[in-house]
Amino acid sequence: MDAIETEGLKRRYAQGFEAVRDVSFSVREGEIFALLGTNGAGKTSTVELLEGLARPSAGTVRVLGFDPLADRAVVRPRTGVMLQEGGFPSELTAAETARMWAGCTTEALPVGEVLERVGLSGRRADVRVKQLSGGERRRLDLALALMGRPEVLFLDEPTTGMDPEGRRATWELVRTLRDEGTTVLLTTHYLEEAEQLADRLAIMRAGRIVTSGTPEQVVAARPSTIRFTLPRGVGHERLPLSVPAAVDGQRVEIRTRDLQGALTTLLLWAREQAVALEGLQARAASLEEAFLEIARETEDTDGADGPGSADGGPGAPAGAAHEDAGEMDRDENKVGTV
């Protein structure tokens, strides 16, 4: 069963700027789904629709089978939201903040249990919010999102400000939540984070989903790289490969979608010709490389959408290029009270 479903989703801001353009995807129960994209791609605008914070200009949204806006009294208690930036009373301690939040939450988990899960138990629970590190504040954000035992958890840049140890611990917690049956929708600028956590992902550009699938599927669609240096006196024209090679002196870089086949052909040729391939490196594309290549591929087509492109064209509202930082507030369908 799908925990989240969208169909033909659109979101239009003032002056006709369309931040979300015919977006359709689904997230299965007990799955970690990453929604990726450059700044201004439409991620935050999309997630706000899923969270019931705004009304779609067109299309449908279902979370746990309900409209998250019209049926928010049903949906809200069953979801947890970790915003990109939380606003806590600075004079309260972490434990006091969690207790205050628990008092507003139906069937809240024990405060001590939640703080322990995010690594804020013991003496750190008694530290005032203003004295917590940036990473610890993010952990407190996560603790509050978990307080109501959510079936669906929205995580917006969950590990920003965390040190490597804190990031790894948070990843492990998110995996555990998934294994316990929680559905997680993740937005992040850390491509390694998406690669490590996501069961499936979608990449947005200019308000549209341009590719989706498992991380392995998205990466497999991108070319792999083979690099080496030819000995002096051996020209690159002698290479047996049909794929183009970038050459800088004796250094060669080959990009291919058939890494195993190209490497096998190259090594057999080198053995037969007694040619040493110095510094030979062969590796598949990473998710980061795939992401950057997809962004470059679609960049040239943005202008075809006319004024108001996601990069802040003439028809876009001020701050449109920074929509994911929360600067696009002039939404004709924005909900004033939540």
C-alpha cells in the first residue's frame, strides 16, 4: 500500500509562477523516499503540499489515504515533521522543550525515551537550547518529530550542522524507523545521505520530476569513467574502444555506459599489445555525479518554459531561485493557519 500518493500536482504562486508542475509519484509504506533537486527545483513547495500546509493549484495529494489539508485533523496526528529550522524557546532545556511538545501531542512517547533515541539523554537533556550545538538542535528537532509515534515522517535536511558521528547515528536511527514500519520522506542536499538511506528517490528540476527510481537505477543510467595514462610513443588513436575518449597528452578519460565491457576490451588490448596502462582507475558514477549531470542536461531546457523559470526569470517572484530556503511566501493557495 502507498503511504503517500500525488497525481498531476501543481502549485502556482503570485504572478503566475508555477513552482510545482504536474508532479506525480508515490511512496510505499515502510519506505525511505528521497526528494532531491537544486535550490528552486520545487522540493519545499511540493513537501508543503504533502504536509497540508498549502492547497494544490491542481492535482491530488493523499497521505495515508486522506487529503492532508481537508482531512488534517485525521492526518496530522499520524505524521511527524522535522523542519529545516526549528524555533525553540532559547531559555528552555532540551528536556523542557520536549516535555512542552509532548503536552501538545496525542499519545506522546515518553520524553526520556525519545531524547535517548536521538542522543540527547543524560546531562545533555538539561542543557539550555541556546547552548546546544547546531547538530544537537537538529537532534532535538528530530526528537519532537518522533514524539507522536508518526506513521509518516517528513525530514527536511535532517543532518545539517551535525558532525560525521552524529550524521551516521541519525542515519542509523532513520533506518531503524523504516524497519519498524515508518514511512520517511527525506529532502537533503547531501547526496551521500540520499545514497545511503533512500530505497527510492526522485530528482526535481524546474518544478518537475526529471528522473526517479532506486539510487542504483538512477546511477546506472549515467556513464562510468575509466582513466589511465598511456606510455610515451603510444597514441590514443590505437585504443580499441568505439566510445569517445578525452585526451590530455598521454592521459585518457573514457566515459561509458558499459563499464565491464569497455574495461574488458581495454585490458585484453593492453595485454596483447604489451602496453602498460599507468594509474588505471575504473569506477561507476556516484549519485552526486548523476545528480549534477541531470541538472546540466535539463538546464538548457528551462528557458522553454517562458517567464518565471525556477531560476528566477522575469515572471518569477522575488526570491524564486531560493524557494527551498523558504523565501517564496506569496502563494495564492497558502494556508494561513495550520
